[in-house]
Amino acid sequence: MSLFTTTSSWKEDEHEIFAESIRRFFDKEMTPNIEKWADQGVCDRKFWDKAGQVGILGGSIPQEYGGSDGGYAYDSLVIYEQGRAADSAWGFGIHSIVMHYLLTYGSEDQKSRWLPRMVNGELIGALAMSEPNAGSDLQAIRTSATKDGNLYRINGSKIYITNGMTANLILTAVKTDKSTGSKGISLIAIEVDETEGFSRGKQLEKLGMHGNDTAELFFDDAKVPMTNLLGPEEGQGFYQMMKQLPWERLIIAVGALGAMDYAINSTVEFVKDRKAFGKRIMDFQNTRFKLAECKTRCEVLRAFISDCIGRLEKGELDAATASMAKYWGSQTQNEVIDECLQLHGGYGYMRECPISRLYADARVQKIYGGTNEIMKELIARSMDS
């Protein structure tokens, strides 16, 4: 199984080599630690360092900033292989999103200062958008940034922030002008180790993704240099977020595909080995039909995602298509993993069985990155224009 298809227009030999190196690294450093990370509620910090040392964090970042200059496809391969390893603890997806915000909108000083340290794992990125009263409706955020000399004073809070307990570079959506709606939103990068007035709340307990640290963040007159504003002027944040959302939403679909591949492979092995009424579970027609359905859904999604990656590499992935990938990928993931758990019988409901963890992890995919209901609305708007 791989992210590639036989018709992937973007695939080159280097992608296959990179994918194989990721698998080897994950087999050695990720797979043995998945249960531990789930129990402790966070991916080990040293894993980030090791990932940086072997070049996994900077696959899509230009060489001048320490990366491999490989494009979005390289990060897509990392996300897919993580899903195929059945891990949800490591917050690379958000880390990649933050790097691409900086790469696209950051000043040369910001890129030179932060990207090399994100590539080597010294800095871990987080994206702070959601608030207690603002999730998919980003225009409703209340966290504010007020000028004070050469500083911003930031006040407010964020919630459901992936990498919230470990990130030390947090790209934060704030209102720099409360009177102008979406045009008053800006993005400000916060280096938390150097920021007075910043604090983290407790780590949030979740239905699934137990190894992925998720937290509340608080800003109480947090003092941040004005040079940390992303973009040449205030009021660009909403535009920046909308332009980067296609990548965020495609990441969700890519991770879904990886998790589905793991679920199907592990289920096939289970039903070949397990017997009932003197026959292998695999020999029952219902089992074979269910697996055939799951496999077909998986391959249809793989072809669509591959096409989306090709479009993204060309700068042609539009918001509606990315919304389709996110909606369909996460919906299909939940349906396929549900079928796979059913084929495991009672064992599938036990926490010791990986499929039970995948089942719980999958549910949030239909919520974050914009709910699937919002995705459908965006798709419909593209049809009504």
C-alpha cells in the first residue's frame, strides 16, 4: 500500500525513496511507542528531534531554509505513512501547516529565523484559531491584539489547539481591528518561551487521539513584538487562512487514507486467522463482500487524493475540491473503520486491539478543519456561483 497510484502525475523516483525512508523510521521510532504516547497523552519530544535529524520535517521546505525542496507531496507522504502506522499522536500535520504559512506569507527575516528551527525539530508549530465561541466561524474570534509602542498586547483565549502543550511557535489568529469583521483579523507568531503573559491550560481529555496533546491557551496582556505580524500589514489574516485551508483539508483526507489502509490490512490478517463454526472468518461471504466494499472505497479515495496532490503542486487546488477531499475522506474513513471493527467482533471493541483506537481517533476527522457540514456548504456554493 502507498499514497501513489499508477497514474499519479506528480510521482517521481525520489518520492518512492523518501516514502521508504519514512516507513523505516516510523517502524523503528514510532510504532513501538504508540501505546506509550497514548497513555502519557503526548508524543515524546525527542521523537521530533529525531524526525528533524533524518530530514522528515523539512521535505517540502526550500533548501535555503534547511529543507529538501520537495513540494507538498513530500509532506503528504509523511502524513499518509503516519496514518498507515496507526498513529495519531504526532502533530506533524499542524506543524507542516504552520511552516507553509510562514513560507507563503512570512518576511525573509521570519522565514530565516523560524523555518530552519522547525525543520530540525527545535521549534514545534501550532495554529491557534478556535475559541470557545468560534470554531468553523472564524470571523467570530474575540482574541485581540492592541498596539503598544513596538509591541502587541494580546488578550483572549484559544481552545482545542493541537500541539498546544508542546508547541513553542504558535501562529495565532487575533482581532487587530474589532470594527471591521473578517478584515480586522491578523495572524501573529508567538514564540512562547519569550512571551510574558502567555500560559497553557490543562491538557484536554478527548474521545480519541489520546496521544495527541490538545490544550487551551491563554493570553493576558501577552507582549509580542510587532515584527511577529505575518504579512506586510494588519488585516490579512482571514485571507491568509482561507488560502491555506485547502492544504489543511487535504492533510485530513491523506491521513484518513493511511488509517484506512492500516485498518483494512489488519482486518484481512485477523479474519484469515480467526475461525468460527469451523471456518475462517474470511471464508464467509459477508466478510468477503464487506472487505471488497472497503477496498473499493479506499482505492476511489486514493485516486482522488492523488489528483488533489497533483493540483496542489501546480497551485490549482481550489477550496471546493479540497472540501470534497476532506468531507469524503473523513466520512469514508469512519465508515470503513466501523466495518473493520465489526469484522473483529468483540475483540475489536477492546482497547488492546488497534482497530478500537482507530475507531475513536477517526471521529474527530469529521469535525476539525471545518465540520463536514461546512464542507458541504462550500461545495454547494461553488455549484451556485
